[in-house]
Amino acid sequence: YDNLQTAQGTSLYSGTVTIGTSVSASKYYPEDLTRKVGTFTYANGTSTVYRIADTDDVWNGSDQRVVVDAHFGASMVYDYFKTVHGRNGIDGAGGPTAYAAANGGAGLISSIVRYSTAYNNAFWDGTKMTYGDGDGSTFAPLVSLDIAAHEMTHGVTQYEANLTYQNESGALNESWSDVFGALVERYVYGESTDTWKIGEDCYTPGTSGDALRYMDDPHDASNGGYTSNDDPDHYSERYTGTSDNGGVHINSGIPNHAFYLLAKGGTHHLSGVAVTGIGADDAGKIWYKALADYMTASTNFAGARQATLSAASALFGGSSAQYTSTQSAWCAVGVG
Ligand SMILES: Cc1cccc(C(=O)O)c1OC(=O)C1CC1
Ligand SMILES: [Ca+2]
Ligand SMILES: [Zn+2]
């Protein structure tokens, strides 16, 4: 949880976050009319969506934490794509704002919190963000910043490459969401080892230090290795079964690790291929341009390698350090 609920406008980064928009004296809604981002809630366990109001615009009620975090997350995702990639909103045109909650929400990129009951998931449903509260054991409320960015990047992908959500294209869909989840978290909090963990702020609240996925170490070898949340980091280890839509949350470890090596550098523990890091900023530029300009619904891992090379060449030149490291990052994970 972020500490935004203690004060209006206090933000954890250089910008200013608008939580409450005043509608009238002593009536504020979490609806930012500049970013066109709004946050709504389900009445616990029901399918009734309604606006959340506050009387003094200090959002520190215990039931307001998920509202503040979801709203903060959507605002930060908006700022990241606008500031870093020049992209206006999820659809590139300041939306989608098609979703209109029963009581408001028209014209806003909407997030809904408190979905279902003890729901261990968060998802983009094609027009809006939705968060579960978690069951308190596997997940605390799933409103952490990297998850908000992960889910809203599913929206960006839908408007760009629209990668089919199964097998290798589905694993790329998942991986691009993890990558921009990491990059938005880094944009707001600065880079740390947590940057490369996915969901660490709300996964297993009773256990510290663990995460849902690990881009720096998909096998999670540091936790005894090859245990829970053990995903492949080399093409030779890819899952070829049918569960999880053909392993979209499993094989994502392979492109996730390629991105990590491209950004931070390192030598792959299995292939022994060394990668010279180019930094997460340039790596993020390559990944965004690949998604927006070169990848399509049926792109597979080999196609993603080619798309990122085309993007690196267009951005930095075909003999640039960025291009060369993109080649070696994919080679390190056994693709191309
Ligand atoms: C928790 C969860 C379950 C099923 C699908 C997703 C999904 O959005 O793919 C999901 O959310 C994540 O993976 C976010 C990044 C932690
Ligand atoms: Ca993280
Ligand atoms: Zn996902």
C-alpha cells in the first residue's frame, strides 16, 4: 500500500497525484479529470459498481486504502506511458473511456476495486481495470503498482500488437506486461531489487521477500531453486503443455529474463552467454517500439527477437551497443 491516503496530493514521486476531485463542498470523488482516470468500487461481493465519495479529501479510511492505491497506480501508469513513450492513455487517445460506471465514470479510464470476494486476481477486461481484495493469505489486495501497470499494459497490448493470449504469443503478452509493470514501478520508486520482482508488495503478506514472478531469476533459485513459482529462463526449458493457456505465465520467464539481461547485463547461468547491459531506459524504449511498431497477434519468440532487433536498429542504429546487446540477450535465453 502506498501512504497516499494520509494526505491529498502527497506523492511518492516528483509529480502531483490528484486523488479527490471536488464535486461540491465536502464531496470529493477519486476521479482525476486531467489524466481522465477514475476509481470506483463494487459493493463487497456484488456486481454493483458505485462511486466512492469522501467528505474532506483526506483519504485515510481503512476501506479507502485500495481505492487510493488503485487510483495512484492508474495515474502513474498514465504518467509513465505519456512521459516516457509519448503515449496518451491505454488506447493512445486518452482512453478507453467507454466504460461508464452506474454512477459516473463516463469519460474516464476506470479502475474498479473490491471485485468478488477474497479474489486472488486482477485483470483488464478490455475496457477497464479490476482488482480483487485477495484472500489475505495468498494475496493482500492486488492493488500494488507493478500489478496495476501489468494489467493496464494488457490494455496497451490489446490496442497495439494484440498478441493472441496462448502459447508463445501469449507468453509474450504476459512478459510485456511484467516488463512494463517493472518499468512503471522503477519510474515511481527508482530502481531496486524489487523492480525485477512481480507482485512482491501483495503476494503472501505473511512471507517477506517473495513474489509471484522473478525477472532476474525466473527459477527463483534464491529460494531453494526450482520450487514454487519456478519458471523457465531458457528456450530449451519451455513448457509445451496446455495448462495456463499453453504456459503464458510460465514461459514468460524466458523473454522476461532476456529483458532483464538486456537492461542489467549478466551471464546466463545455463547458456553461459554474456550480455552487456544497456540500462532499463533504453531497453524499455526498444520493448515499447517493438510492441507498437513490429509485433502482431501471432508473433512468437523468434518474431519477438526480430521485432526488438528492428526496434533497436531504428532507435539506435544497426551497429549500436543497444542492437548488439539485444542480439546477445535473446541468444542468452536460447532464442535465435
Ligand atoms: C494474479 C493473476 C492471476 C491470473 C492472471 C493474471 C494476469 O494478469 O495475467 C494475474 O495477475 C498477474 O499476473 C499480475 C502481475 C501480478
Ligand atoms: Ca516489483
Ligand atoms: Zn497478465
